[in-house]
Amino acid sequence: MAQIGYSEKVMEHFMNPRNVGTIENPDGYGKVGNPVCGDVMEMFISVEDDTISDIKFRTFGCGSAIATSSMVTELAKGKHIDEAMEITRKDVADELDGLPPRKMHCSNLAADALHGAIEDYKSKKVGK
Ligand code: FES
């Protein structure tokens, strides 16, 4: 039986998540809750010349949330904030070779928290 519907990439990111942790005094911070399950995701970014130079996440989410966040941080790192803003949950799920349909809601957290952190960075910049 194939492992209960998870791709090898999902399992790999779940077992070895990238960029876990926090950034002290981040340039942008996003926090979202998942209305479906109540889990929470936090995303921290450092930005240089409008490019994401560092990114970390912390979550009280399930394995799919961990795998999608890990992937989102890999996709976003080194990208211009406008490009990173265009990363969708579908991009993340595609990069992970798909998620089981009932777990798609988990991938909202990662993309939404990233977008929240970018919005936070932009609003701080305007205020400067
Ligand atoms: Fe809550 Fe997946 S079940 S994020």
C-alpha cells in the first residue's frame, strides 16, 4: 500500500523540515490560523533590497502543514517580494507532488503566512 496518500517529497520535508525556527527582529512577520482545524502558523522574513534573504517558520500544525511550510520557505528564499507574493498553495502542493485532497486546507497556512509576512514588511516600509 502506498503510504496513506502522501508523496515521498511530503514525507521527506515532514521528516527533515527546512528553515524551522524564528528570526529576531524580522523585517516581516505573518501569523495565520487554520479555520478548519484551529492550527497556527507563523512566518518570519528578513528582506534586503526587496528580496527575501532569510525566512523561518514555526507551526502548531500537522505533518502536511510542516511539509508545505518547509517547501514554501524553500520557494520564497532568494525571491523578490513581488514574486514571493505570487506563490500559491497550488504551487506548493505541486512542488510536493500533491497532497491528499482532505489535507489541501493545511497548505493554506504556509502560503497565507508568507503573504502576511510580506504585507507586514510592506506596511512597515511605507511607515518609514
Ligand atoms: Fe491543521 Fe493540517 S490539520 S494544518
